Amino acid sequence: MQSAGRPITNRLIARLGDKDRNHVLAGCEKVELAFGDVLAEPGQAVSHVIFPTGGFISLLAPMGGPSIIEVALTGSEGMYGISVVLGAESSQVQAVVQGTGPAWRMGSAEFRRELGRVPKLRSGIDLYVHVLMGQLVRSAGCNRFHVVEQRVARWLLMTADRSHASTINMTHELLAHMLGVRRVGVTEAASALQAASLISYTRGVVTILDRKGLERASCSCYRTDLDTYQRYFG
């Protein structure tokens, strides 16, 4: 899924003071995240951490055979490379770029050094790990207990937040893959949301028409994720 909206910066980096922010960015290189790029496979070493500013990344868990499910999204509100933060050498998930856009990238070894040098970077990322763990926990329950229509609404809202746009390029097949459900289930859910005038869907392009209504159609997981982030980061 590609989206056009591009925020100015990454919120974890933006919360640093000028001196610390300039120091951290001096150790980064600016890159362009390209839709479909695989950043890591399960068991593969994580060579870089990434702070998206305009693109976003999907974290996918393999479930045996061809089955795979999305467990989290990260965009300009956070970072990719939590395993590095925790001192691990390899990824437990497949990380795939789902939204094209710019990002800051830093080598894992340099990043570990920066965590020791810049206390506010460490404290902010520790809070983000806590927030992300909540997203992972809720995703597990959401995938088990909530109906497809609610999950589709939640996914559209989460994606819109990270793409900073109300229009999203998406196919039913891709979304079914992300949610781990049959394509017909996504088609029925999208049709119901469209019939309620919450979204429009034409030729692989979804436009959110009524955001408040879409939030009401979503499960409580979306609002809980948002409120948790706001509690720690404002």
C-alpha cells in the first residue's frame, strides 16, 4: 500500500532538544522507503534502525507455510529496530515497507552507542517499546475476537494515521493477507463500510469519507492504541 502524505519529521527524534537532535541526525543517513522493500526476515540480523518521517513499515509474523499476519505498524510516531533496543541481534518478524516515503537510517552499532550517549533518546524509545508492546497485545486479541469489519476499519485508521492521508492505495487481496483472513471476508467488510458511506472504494483506492464514523465502526483497539500513545507522548 502506498500513500502520498509526508509528515515533516519523526516524533521520537523531534522530542529531543536541539543539541541532542542534531547529534543523533548527524549519525543518520536520509533514505527513501520504497513500497514492498523487505527490511528483514525472521532470524535475519538487523543491520540498521529506521526512523520513518513519511513512509511506514509493517511487521509481519509468519504462521507456518504461506500464512502470515500483520502484528504492528510503525511510522513517523516510532521506529523500526526494537530488537536492537533490547540487545537482540536478529529480527523475529518480517519487516516490509507498506508506505513509500523518507526516513532516517542509522547503523545498529552506532544506534546502541547513541542510546548510551543521549538519555532522552533512550527514555523516549523505552516508552515507545512499551506502547508498541500494547499494540502487539491488542492485535493478538483483536485477531481472535473481533469481526472482520471492525478489523478492516481499525487497519484503515491506523494506516491513514501513518500515511497522513485520507486516501490509501489498497487491494482486497493485500488487506486479506495483512489481516490473515479470506479475501471474500475483506470484500464483504469493505462493501459494508462503503454502504454506510464511511469509505469509498474504486480500483484499489480507498478514501475515508467519515473518519468519526469509521472510528465507531472499528473495535475499541484503535482508540486504546491512540490513547496509550497520547498518554506518553502527548
